[in-house]
Amino acid sequence: MGKDINNILYSNSATGKTKKQISLFVTFILVWYLILNTGWIHGLIVLKKSL
């Protein structure tokens, strides 16, 4: 089991996918945080600027 996890972690394609998922997750959290704290409209403006 541990060997499989290591293979997944250290194979480049899996790592790339994981990093992409993590960055998407972090982006989602930041956007959600902004929306909760600043309201929908301001959150959408900030999101458009960051994209």
C-alpha cells in the first residue's frame, strides 16, 4: 500500500494532476472566503481581475 502511494506521489503525471487539483481547491477556498467577506458582486469583480 505504502509503495503504491509513493509511486503515485513521485510519478510526474500524478504529481502534476495533484498540484492542479490543490491549486484549484486553494483558489476555490480563496474565492469563497472573498465572497463571504466582501459580498457576491465584489467577489466576482476580484475573481475577474485575478483571471
